[in-house]
Amino acid sequence: MMNALTYFVHPSSYIDEPCQIGAGTKIWHFCHVMPHARIGDKCVLGQNVMVASYVTIGNNVRIQNNVSIYTGVELEDDVFCGPSCVFTNVINPRSEINRKDEYKPTLVRRGASIGANATILCGITIGRYAFIGSGSVVTRDIPDYALMLGVPARHIGWMSRHGHRLPSPDAHGFMTCPQSGWRYHETQPGVLVCLDWPEERLMNNDNE
């Protein structure tokens, strides 16, 4: 059951029960959260956000104005959705044909950022800390840390966990974030690993 003492909902918004909303979450003007949605702790939903039934949203997620999160979409922790970005859940919609049993799942993994007015086609996964530029159209799976721009979106570089474009590799093959000083290494084509994040280094060692 919802506990109105643990999160904020603006009076203009509608929250359909049953659903789950975490502590510290703020839901602003003209939002609609539908039954069986799950929203984590310390999230912020800007004006005119719709969260459909059975959607799962992690902790500390920021969803800016005019975004609809449709059934089949999952946002992990720390995801950022820019204003008016678009999700889909059917690859071949027709008004006269009911395709509710054909929804294709879309997963946005931890820390990824989606720019304003970007469009995410259904059935794909956006990797951890990937960065989708404003207005881009994502049509395929995106690797961790990838910087994607254009229509369709192309992989043009790498972004750090702290949101900076990584420079070219140095003589040792390392790329260094200008803010944090953390080092990144492309262990194989299209696979970037943060060497200074112990959790990720351990994961990488387990996969070798």
C-alpha cells in the first residue's frame, strides 16, 4: 500500500491504486501513475509524466516534463530521461489491431541519460551510463558508456560515469575522465570498463 507520508504528490496528479512509490519521491503537476506501477526511492517526475501499469522504475530516477513510460519499459537506478523523450512498446502499431500481448520490453540500465526529444524504439537495451544525445533515434542495443548521436543514433565516442566525453586513449590505452580522474579501458571492441570502480573491475575479472 502507498504511504502518503513518505513521498510527495502534487494535488493535480492522479495515483491509481494499487501501486508502489518509494520514500522521498516527488511527483509534480499533472502526472498520472497507473495501477501496478513500481517507482523507487528519491525519484522526481516532472510535469505531465505518465507511468503506465506494470512499469518498474528504480531509485533516484529523474524523469523530466512530458515523458510517457509505457508498459514494457524498465528504468534502473539513476536513469535520467530528458524533456519530451519518447518510449515505444509496439514495433508495428495499428489502431484497428490490439497488440497488447505483443509489447516488446525496453531496458534502460543504471545511470544512463536520454536527451530531450530522443526516441527509443522498443525491444532494446540501453547500457549503463550510456548517453543518448538530444533528438537522437535509438534503433538498436547500446553498450555501456556509449555516446550516441543522430538519426539513427550512431556510436561516436564514450562517456564517463560522471557525464564527460572521454578523450582518446593514451599510450597505455587508458581514457581518463576529466572530472573524476577515473580511468577507462576498451577491453575489446565496443566494450568499455571503468578500471577505478571496484565493483565493475570485479565483474570484468569474473567474465574473463
